[in-house]
Amino acid sequence: MEEVTEGKDFSFPDHEEQIMSFWSSINAFETQLERTKSFPEYIFYDGPPFATGLPHYGHILAGTIKDIVTRYQTMIGHHVTRRFGWDCHGIPVENEIDKKLGIKLKEDVLKMGIDKYNDECKSIVTRYVEEWEKVITRCGRWIDFRNDYKTMDLNYMESVWWVFAQLFDKGLVYKGFKVMPYSTGCKTPLSNFEAGENYKIVSDPELMVSFPLIGDPDNAAFVAWTTTPWTLPSNLALCVHPNLDYVKARNKNSGKVYIVAKSLLSALPSDKPKSSDKPKSNVANGPAGDSKPSKTKGSSGGKTEKGKTEKGEKTENVVDYFELLQEYKGSDLVGKKYEPLFDYFKEFSEVAFKVVSDTYVTDDSGTGVVHQAPAFGEDDYRVCMANQIINKGEILIVAVDDDGCFTERITDFSGRYIKDVDKEIIEAVKAKGRLVKSGSCSHSYPFCWRSDTPLIYRAVPSWFVRVEKIKDQLLENNKLTYWVPDYVKVFDCWFESGSMPYAYIHYPFENMELFEKNFPGNFVAEGLDQTRGWFYTLMVLSTALFGKPAFKNLICNGLVLAEDGKKMSKKLKNYPSPMDVINDYGADALRLYLVNSPVVRAETLRFKKDGVYGVVKDVFLPWYNAYRFLVQNAKRLEIEGLTPFIPLGLATLQKSTNVLDQWINSATQSLVHFVRQEMDAYRLYTVVPYLVKFLDNLTNIYVRFNRKRLKGRTGEEDCRIALSTLYNVLLTSCKAMAPFTPFFTEVLYQNLRKVSVGSEESIHYCSFPKEEGERDERIEQSVARMMTIIDLARNIRERHNKPLKSPLREMVIVHPDANFLDDIAGKLREYVLEELNVRSLVPCNDTLKYASLRAEPDFSVLGKRLGKSMGLVAKEVKAMTQEKILSFEKSGELTVATHTLKLTDIKVVRDFKRPDGFAQDEIDAAGDGDVLVILDLRVDESLLEAGVAREIVNRIQKLRKKVALEPTDLVEVYFESLDDDKSVSQQVLNSQESYIRDVIGSPLLLSNHMPPHAVVIAEESFHGVSKLSFTIQLTRPAVAFNTNAITALYQGNATFARNLQVYFLSRDHSNLKSEFQLGNGKILVKVIENQPPVTVVLGEHVFLTFGDYHTKVTQ
């Protein structure tokens, strides 16, 4: 394997660019498809995006999900065709051309010619294809852009028409109308989702209009309220709520009689006689300014003190100016006829201009009477259809054309834009004596997100599928599909893209066998906004055509918003460019950030660039450092002249007696099992957190606790087992992570494969790992508990200001599980003690020895269930004895006052019980409800020397880092006491000699022993460290000599002996080391002029470090 740089010098984006070049050089994607062409087909439907805009985070998210699933399916043995598609029809393309050519009206298109207009549209369809390919490819997604499909292709459209013909022949198609949000600027309907993209606060007129009741003895009139005067010419009915109370009331001032909801009578004007000192009101029937302010749709209204106006003036009660004549239920009014406001629809008089009822009417604003214009309201259309005012399948007269102008039917306003004539319509109503009250209101109103013009609701003629005929089969087919998450199942309708499973392969005109063998498809994935469109249409068409669902599995993702919670907007510049994020942190980090977020569970994500950096810092750098540690120590074997690293076989590794080897091997098998299980269930959102936790454990448990073994401090054989284990784990985890982070896993794999014979050329040609060997759940749980113990003990130290450098005498681990206590006091003991710097560990299975138990009822769980009995039950639970609590924990349930309580209903609290003979600050405990940790905090003079030794070692390690030494860089370390009394530090060095040597990898030498030819590379003095002052020096390894032994080689000739020493000092240290290794520890020296040749033995005549010489001498 090749050397690797430090994490801080490793550029993730640069290495991703290199991997892209590598994939290109080997045609990686094409090769993968060729290698798997004989495998079972996995059919994936990719919803086509519009080609007229640039890709954003929503596209990247959906593309990442699709890429992860299809890469995984390839790795488990499928052939997965992945073709990119383009949606070329509809509003986005036409809107671009309308802007370019200045087209305002439909007539402009007709004058230009449909064929020429279409040619213009086609010309821009592929405008951004190159940019899309660049971004999508840079994100790591493998998909075929060369063999893409476009919905404007003739083959595609031919299949769409075939689908339509099939439905027509089955009697499942009819022509009708649907009231939809409509953009007069783009001359097209929008989806409900699109209609919600661009709301603005606007001021609109609001008015109350009278509709005289035909044949009423009191000449009463219904009063309806509206904020869309332009819909009044198309009025066909009035709607009331069947269960609301309505009143007929005479105005005492004007004598006019009105029918409105009883609770809204006060909204009517009082019609007091005009006063000369009051401003005139724009109301036909008299002033309305002194009526009670009412809350209108979209306006905030205003709360006032009862009986007072907003200015604090006294108001009159409604009975002061209205006389109640009669009360009704809304249902009593149904069928009553009224005089039409306009005569534009007089031919409908027999069936229209009557009162109908529906529960959508409310009494929170207006009058409780809603005017119905079925061509311009969803509820209006539904209610009028239900009451046979209009009929399904009949032509609906829509008095507003595609440009938003009145048609010739509305003779008084024909050809005029509807919003421009609101005032004139109000004047016409006033002239007819039908205006009861008028004013204006501010409210939030939807605008077209492309043309920025106000939207209207308008009935649009369309061909519809008779879904009611296949409803039961549709519901049954939906049960055959698997949705992630499963609570997202809302529907609407798009036809063209719903034909994609057939049209993109030109079925049935081509590829009949391919389609029929592999339908339904295996997988689809799109955003939440597609559930009401594409997903539903896929299902309806497949059910109608083949009686089957269109797909088996579906992942629905949520929406990606800007950091401020708003929609991402180029105009607002409230989000970073995707390519900027990728160039800063890499595509893998962006992929993992998106997939490891709520957005994969169909929730919203507020995108934060810092979140992507967090993935680099918390996931990729620790992962890289574990890999780098492996490479460094594998290379160290070569540096030391040992056999180059070749990983041992898995069968050998599974026989390792080291507990952490056993643990990480088992954890790796659990990882493979879990990822396969969850990916097979399409639960990506559970996989990533598990993978992240695994990598965290790999770096912070296995590598951290195994540094000595990995560095070769426990012998070469043990070192090779540890390195091979780490190699196998990294290789396996890379394969498991390859679908998620395709670049980084390839980087690591390309270096790892250099020591593995017969490995695949790319990690993406590898099969997904399989479970090999048994998992040991006991050791996995024991190590997890060990880490909990370490965290709890650290918390105790922090509470008492006892740093880890200060050794403690004893810790007690309390837990009822004998197997766990055996593990923690046996094979895991050394790791706990070393990590926590504690001398002794005592296991205890008596849970009451150091704790007292008390029971607390869980009020949040029991409150609603028990009601008035809660007090009695709570009292008895709190009074439970320790024995009763233990019995309850064992049995799992308890009956209190006839109520059966489970373990989830009662919280068992373990309070620490301080043993006799300890002061409060001498012992403490911490627990997590499972395990209890107790630390003896008393000062022990015998432990102080160990604490000082840790401080000295800490300064040595910091000095190594300060001069940028690699872990594999060999140096010798010298110590010089700066204290007057040097005996204290000398005692520490003597008593802790083994510990210090073990940690720094060499003996700590006294500076007065430093040979004169030693080269000092770092030096620093420290003061007041555990009351000691000293200097640390780091030197290059210095050759040392046994002068007497060398002189004896030359029969006592001191000159020859000195010449030999000069010769060795002139040699390069690493070359000298290699030469001794090649000669099995011996070198024949025969190059010194006028001296006889001699055989020099390493460790007898010459030593490669002064430390080795010192050790030999002291022994």
C-alpha cells in the first residue's frame, strides 16, 4: 500500500475528481453494466425532471436515493439499467418561450403557428443537459445520459397514445372539467403544490350582495359575501350550511329584510340615517361604517372589548337596529329560488338560481351564505354537480378564456381582463340596487411562481380516467406496494409521465419480452410533491391496463428548504450553490448529509452548509484516520525490515483470542446483517446512523484501544493479526458503504487492494459483503456496556475535578448479569483500567449493596388511563418496598387497586447508597438505569508516581506532534531534571519505567547519557508539572557501540576499533538497519583500508539506538 497524507492535508474534493478520472479511464459504469448483463433484471423507474432549469438540492437528494438503491441492487446480484429522462412538455418550456418571444395571449401562438411554436420549444429542451450531466455525475450518480429518453420523442409519444387508446377502448376515458389553480400569465393550470409556491399579501375588494327571494311575503333577500367580484356574472346558486341557524331580519332603519347566518347578523350594515359630519360610505343601502368589524378571509380581524368599537366608543347591540322575523335551519332554505344578479345564464333558470347546502360553508366570516360559480371554485363545482345544476359529461360554460378575459357571453365586459373590471362589476351591482356593503381586505393570495401573475381557480376541460370503476382494484393493488415511509399515500393525476414504464422503452411496439418479464417495476423514488401526481398516475394506469401495480417499492423523500425555513430562491440567494458545497467538502459528504436527515422520512430539511462540514469532521476524518493508521503501521513493518504486510485470511482472524478482535469481527458481521436487512426494506434512514455509529466504534474503540498491538509493541505475530483485522473491517465497511459514499470508498479500496491478490479493479465491481462466521451478541453487548462504564466514570471524575492523569485506587461495577461481569472483570478489564487510569476493578452483582430502589409512577403514561384513580395508584407505587420492586422487575407486572401495571408504567429509580466509612467527597457513583459505576476518590500517595508518569508521557507526545513527527518516525527521548532535588523525578522514572517504555515505544533516557553524535530534533522545558520541572529532548536514533567488544575484534587494537566506529557513524541509519536485517543481524566489514575484515554482530558489538545499548547494559 502507498503512504497516505495526514487528514488535515487530505482534500476530499480533489480525490473525488481523481476518482472520476479513474472511472472514466476504465469505463466503470459501462463495464459494470456489461459484467452484470446476465444477472436478473432490477427495474427502476426514474421520474423525468424538466430540462429547462438547473438541478437543485431536491434533485440531488432524489438522485442520491436512487443511486444508493441501484448501486446496492447491483452489488447483491442484479443488472440495473439506469437511463436518464427529460420531461419536455408543459408549462416550464412554454413559459420560457413566451418570455423569449414576448407572447402574451393564446392568439399570439396561433398567429405564429403551432408548428413553429413547437419548434421553438424543442430548441430549448436540451439547453441545460450539459449542466445537468455535469452536476449529477459530479454527485457520484451512475446513470446513462447517452441513451436517455425524452417525453417529446415520437416513440415515447406513440406509447402514450397507445395507453390512451387502451383506456378509451375499455370505456375508462371521459371528457370533463376540473377546477384547478390557473395561471393566466402562462395560460395553463398548475398543480396544487405549484399553486402554493408563491403567496403575496394583496388588497382585494370585499362586498356583500343581495339575492331577492322569489315569492317571499316580506320581500327578503339572501346576502352573500365575496372577495372575487369577477365571479358574480357566473353565479348559478347560493349555498348554506344545512345545520347552521339562519335568521330573517328587518333593518329598523331602512326596512330592508335580509336572510343570513344568525351568528353573523352583526356583520350587516345598520343603515343609520346619514349624518353630515360623518364621511360617506360606498354602500348602496346606507352607511356601514358603524357596524361591528368582521374578520374576512385572509385578514387578521380585530379583537375589541365587548360593546365597544376599536376607538373605545360604545356600540349598539344588533337587536337595536334589526328586528328578528323568523329563524331557520340551513336545510329549511334548500330549494328556494332567488332572482339572478345578471342574466348571462338565464337559460339555466329552471335548474339554477336556487339555494343548496353543503357542510363546507362556515360561520367564521362573511354571512354564512356563499355564492356559487361552478366554473371558478372546487367546492362550487362539486356542490353544483351534486345538485344537478351542472351534469358530468356535459359542456360546462366557462365565461373566462385562457388569457383570463371574459368571453362574449359576458356581454358587458367581453374581452376585458377579469381583475381589471372588479370596480366596474361592483358599480353594476350597485346600480341594480343589490350592493349591501363594500370595502377592501388584505390577505395572502397565490401567484404563479413562473409568470408572477395572480392565480385564479378555473374549470379546465380535460380527458379523465373513470377511476371510480377501478377504485377497488386500485386499492387492492396499492396494498401490494411497499411505501417508505408508509404513512405517505395521497393522490392526484398526471398522465404523460405516468406512462413512463411503457413509453420509455416504446412498449408495445418494441421490447415486449423485456417489459412483460419485468413488470411491475422494482423501485421508484421521488419527492413528497410527486405523491399527488406521478405515483398516483403510475398506479391508475397500470391498474387500468394490466390489473397490476406499476411498482413494488417506493421511497418518498421530503422537501429541502433553505436554512431559514423558506423555499430555496435564486432571487433571495438564501442557499449555497450545490457545486460550491461539493467543491468545498466533496459530494460524498453532501450525499451522506442529505440521506442521514429527516428528509428521507418524507419530512422537511433546512439545508445548512455547516451540516455538510459536520459530516466531514465527524464521519470522514475519523474514518480516514483509522485507514491511515492501518497504512502507516503496515508500512512500518517494511521500514523495520520485516516481511511486507499481507492480510491474513478471515478464517485465521476469526480464531483470534483477543477480545477486541472478537468484538470488531462480530460487529462487522452485525453491520453486514443490518445493512442488508434494512436496504432490502428500503429503509435508508436507519442504515446511515448505524454505519456512522459503526465507524465511530471502529475509530474510538478498536483503533484507540489497540494502538500498542497495531504499533507492534506486543510482538510481530500479534501485530499482524491486529493489522489484518483492521484491514478486513475497513475493506468490509468500505464495501457496505460503497452505495452511499462511492468516491471515498473507492479511494480507500484502490490502496487496500494492492495487498490483496485477485481483487476487483473497482470497489463498484465487488459483491456486497455476506455474513461470514457467527455473531457474538454477548461480546457486542459487553463492549457497549464497557463504553457506557467509561463514560459514566468520566462523568464522576469531571464532577469531582479529578483529571484522567490522576490515578484512582478502585472502581466497582454493579450489574445483575453474571456473564457481563465476567467479561468486564476478565478480558475487558485491562481496557477499562487503562482508559480510566484506575488500579483495581471490582465486579458486584448485588444491586442493592450500593443502591436503594424506589418506584415512581409514570404520570405521562398513566394519567389519562387511570383518571381519578391516579392519586391512589401513585401513593401505593411510591410506597413499594425494595423487595416488591425487585419482584415487579422480575415478573414484569403488578396489580394496584385493580389496575394492572407494566414495566413501562413505573420508573424504577436507583439512588446511590454511600458505604459506611466514606465521606461524601471520597466516593461517588453514576448509572444509566442498567449499570452502576462507583469510584473511590480518596487520595493514595502510592498512586501519585503513576500520575506524574502520565504527565511526563503527555508532554513527550505533545512535543512529537509539535515537530510534526509521524507515529512511525523513530526517535530517542532524553529527560533532564531541572529541580534541585532530582531524586523525586528519578524515583518516578525508576518505578514507572515499564509504563513509560510501553507508551512511548522506547526507554526514557537521562540526558547526561546522550552520545555526542546524537542529533537533537526537538527540545522543550516544562515547569510545575506535578510540582516537577524538566527538559525533554528528541533525537534521531544514534548508533551506539560496545567499545570493549569491538576492540576485542581487533585483538586489542584501539585504532582499528575507532576506525570501525567512524565507519558505522558515516553510514545512513536506515541502510545500515536494512543491511543487518539482510545479514540476519551480522555484517562483514572489509572496506576499511589497512584493516582486517571483521564480522560485526548487532546487539553485541553495535546497537542501532542508544536505547538498545542502554537496555543491554542495564540488563
